[in-house]
Amino acid sequence: MTRRLALPLLRVAQAEKVTHNGALTLIDALVHAAVEVRPLNDPPADPDSKRCWLVGAVPAGDWIGQGNAIAIRTIGG
């Protein structure tokens, strides 16, 4: 189940698990996105998988090249 909307994820033996589960994870994060604070250029040190962040105009670290985007943390990273 996804964290926010409890959407059903496919199990290991089911087909197309990665594509399907990835799509549901994005839906779960973005349908009711709750942005934490003002845009950030540096990713949070210990992000929670239920949160979203606005990436600043001059991102650093893992966010380089993703300026002015929405960042989410998923269980897989």
C-alpha cells in the first residue's frame, strides 16, 4: 500500500511490478502534495517518504539539474 492514499501495490510475483508501483507512488505523492517550506536548494539530510519539497532555482547535491521541480522521497530512494 502507498503511504498516503493506501493505493494497492503489486507483489513480487505479479507482472510489471516496477512500472506499476512507481506510477502509484508518484500518484500517491502528487495528488495531494503538501510542500514543506519555501523552495530549497539543498536536499534535506533525512527526508521522510511522506513529504514533498520545492527545489530551488540553484539546486545542489542529489537535486542538481532539477531546479524549480517538486521532489519526493520514495522507499526506494
